[in-house]
Amino acid sequence: METTREKIAYLKGIVDGDPSLKEDRIRFLFGKVLEILEEITADINDLAKAQDDLDDYLQELDYDLAYLEDSLDDEEDDWGEWEDEPGTFLEVTCPDCGYPVSFEEEFVFDSGVQICCPRCDAVVFQSEDFEDLEELDDLPQLDGSEDD
């Protein structure tokens, strides 16, 4: 099956190859040009249908997205009733690089907490029992299997 481009190249070769076009040749060329135009018209109609289908699909996506946005807005309004008051933050200066590190005050009262500087990874806060918990992590784990 020839493509439209190949058919046009064929007709161009016929016109360029014969400088003395006779009536039969002209009728032949116009017939072929009309065939190509019919194919182009069919291709354009196919493209227009595909474009219409894409427009319909995009419209449906737009409706779905608007519905989701409305749903999320409604949920955010519902969550507003459940939100806690914002916690208070402490700011500590890193002893190594001097970078200010902020964290929630609640971490000070938790056990097993170690807060590191995001810039240099130095420890800026560590709860008193952190080392005890670290030692427990170093103990061999019992997984229920025995080595023979």
C-alpha cells in the first residue's frame, strides 16, 4: 500500500518526465490527483474524529478532576475540626556547624529520641535513655531458628 507522499512523488515524476503532456496524460494525472485528494480528505476526517474523541475524553477528565477537587475541599473542611493546636517548637544551634535546628517540644519528653543536624548530621539533642536503647539494639535478635 502506497502512502500519499509516495503517490505524489509518482505523479511529480510523470509531470517532470514528459514535457509534452497530451490530453490522455492530463486526464490520467488529474484522476490520480483526485484519488490522492480523496485519501487526504479521508485522513483529515479520521483525524477530526480522533480529535473529537480526545476532546470528549478530556472534558470527562476535567469533570472528574473538578469532582475530586470539590471532594478534597469538603474533606479539608471536615479535618479542620480535628486538627490539634500547632505545637511549640524549640530551636537549638548545632554545636558543630552552628546551623539552627528546630523541632517540636514534645520530642524533649519522649524516650529514645535523637535529633541530628540536617546539614552536618551532628547530634543536637538526645534523650537520656537513648544510649540504653541503642545497647538493646546491639543485642543478638532471637528469630526462633537454631543454628546447628
